[in-house]
Amino acid sequence: MSEPTSSDAFGSAPGSDPFQTAKASAMKAAEELRAAASAKAQDLRAAAEQRAQQLKSAAQEHAGEFKEYADQAFTEARDRYEEVRTEGEKFVREKPMQAVATAFGIGLLVGLIMRR
């Protein structure tokens, strides 16, 4: 029986370089890893784009709801302002002296507060 040579130890055929075989195997593994990483990156990109589209749709929906709420609140505020203005005018016409005294008192109070 003959002793195994260094090429037999790596399981390669006699006459081939075991380092070249290992290098080729490593290059093949690296290429497979690169391909797998590229595929995974594409999957992640697609998932991120899908999630971004979902978030965009949800934001648009909420923006529409907020606009409706803001329009309704503005309309209610405008209506309430008209009611208060009308009541204020009515009060001034019915009790002008009391209205002037109230305005003076409020002005004096605001002036004192602003002075501090």
C-alpha cells in the first residue's frame, strides 16, 4: 500500500492543485452568497415599497378625515361667532351704559395684566 500524497489528502485527483480547487469552491460559494443577498435585497425593497404605499394610503385617508373635521369645526365656529356678534349688538342696543361700563372694566383689567 502506498502512502496518501498531499493531493490525495484533499480528495482531489492526482495532478490537480488542491489550492486551486479550494479557491474555485470558495469563489462559487461567494457567488451563490452574492446572488442570495441580491435576491433578499430585492425582496426587502419590494416589501418596503408595499409598506410605504400602505402608509401613504392610510395618511391620505386620515388627511381626508381631518379635512372634513376641520371644515365642520370652522363652519360651527363661524356660526357661533355670528350668534355671539348678534347677541352682543342686541345687548349694546338694549343697555348702552352697561355695555360701555363693561368694556371699560375689561379694558382696565387687560391693561393691568399687560402692565405686569
